[in-house]
Amino acid sequence: MKNSLLVACSLLTLPLLSDDAAFSFWGDVAFFRRAEGNNRRLIIDEGGGKLNPCGSCNYHSCETKKLVRDFHYEPGFETGIRYMTRHSIFEARYLWIRQWESSCHKSDIGLLYFSEDHPDLTVDFSGADEAQAIYQSQFQNGEINYYWFISPRHENYFSAGWLFGIRYENIVEHINVEFQNGSDKSPYRVHVSNHLPVIQTGGELGWNPTTYLSWDLTLKIGLGFDWYRQHTYLGDRNNTVTLLNYDASGFSTPFVAEAALALTYQPWRFINIHAAYSMIYFNGVALAPDQIHKSLKHQIARAIGSPIYHGWTAGVTFSF
């Protein structure tokens, strides 16, 4: 019996001990930017209006489109580990990016409004003297993937394979709009969180022009299961009166897609230097601007956002 167990264990460990198998881990620096999203007007400045060709007035506004455009490339990191054979890869990876933040400030005595359709929505948000909007967004991504290659990866001039995996994304956003009317100041705050597991599939194409250099294009598509929740607060009369204070949640199944192009230089068998450009797209998640309603009714949470996260990673992989 002991001999049988010894033989079985030896057979199971043969792939791990063979020359074709290896473990590797990597650490990258990352610089990513958050883009896209539905546009919402947060502060309307009636003192800066201009007549359009139709004779109506277009007011200068503080809009979420401008705030997103002001999101810069923020630093972060990506780390992961792989188990590789000539025809397969099993990997786990994690990406974290520092919070994006941008703001907009307006000052025009008695001419600032929150809503054009309902200008008297509140006392402090109607004919205000100063106003400020701050938009913050956070993003994290973790995933586990299995790759199977038709031809050995990085051995032939071209290689191709398919993948199947799961991933988890966390999207958290905050918007804080604050109006000041005279000496009174009141806020409109929205907080949104998305917990988003995804089932994904895809493929990878490799081009190996030399022994040391390789290009890899990876495409992934998936279906997410998003549980999202938001909290809204609106105060008035120097924030002594609460007009809105509620939570809302929901569930959606967004489409998720990612494309990544990587360049790898392998000077030695146990180490490589690499850089990659990646873009991750979501269709149907809950973003903070989409939860803003310019009425005093309790509203449901809405998952209608389509953000894009894109940027660069670069680092070193160690194999053993």
C-alpha cells in the first residue's frame, strides 16, 4: 500500500519537476486613466450664458464630462503569479490604481443654480453665490485565468491559444456638490459601490520575431454579475434641513471586455522585462453621476454607466 501511494505521488509531481514546467511571479508599476461616462450638469452659471443660433441661451456649466476629462493618469501596481508548461498557463493577478479626483468651482453672485428645469429645488441651490463639485473614482481588478496554447508559447514564430477565467472588479465613486448662498452652505452627496464578479473567455496571439523578443495580444470578453449600491444625501438651509437621505441597490449583468498588447524582452531564462498597454471596458455599471436626480423623490439606483479604464504597466518577471 505504501509503495502504491509513493508511485502515485511521484506520477502526480512529475509535471512540476519536469524541465517544461515553471513558476513565475511579477511586479509592475501601473499608470491608468479613467475615461467615458454619461454627462450630467452639476453647477449651472447663468451669468456666463451665450445665445446660440436658435436664440436660446447656453449656460456655462460644471459638467461631469469635464471632471472625467480632468482625471489624469494615476499610479498603481500590478502583481501576479503563474504556473507554466509548454502548452498551458495558470495565472492569478491583481491590479490596484490610486483614486482619481477632479473638481470644478464656480463663483457668480446670485446666478448659480443646480437645476434649470426646477430652479427652486432648494433654497441654497437656487441663485447661489458660489458652488463646488468634487468627483472621485476608484478601481481594482483581480482575476484567475487558464490558458491553453495550440503551439508552444514563445517557441514558434507565431503562437495562439484560448483562455477561460474569472475576475472580480470593484468600482467605487463619490460626488460631492456644495452650494453657498450668502453665508449658508449645503451639500448634495452621492456614494456608489459596485461589486462585480465576471466569467470571461478569450484568446492570445503571440509573435516571436527573435529568441529574446515577443509580442502578445490578449483579448477577453465576459459577463458580469454586478451588485451595486448607492447612498444619496441632500441638505438645505445651511445643511440644517435634510431633503434626501436614502439608500438604493440593484443587480445588473454588464458586458466586460479587455484588450492588452504586451512586449517582452527575455535576456535570460529566469528573468524578463516587459511593458503592456491595456484597456478595460464596462457596459452597464452604476456610476455616481447617474444617481443624481434633480427632484425631491426617492429614486432607484441606476446601472447605465459605460466607463473605460486604460493605461500602461511595466515591470519584471522572475521564473524558477
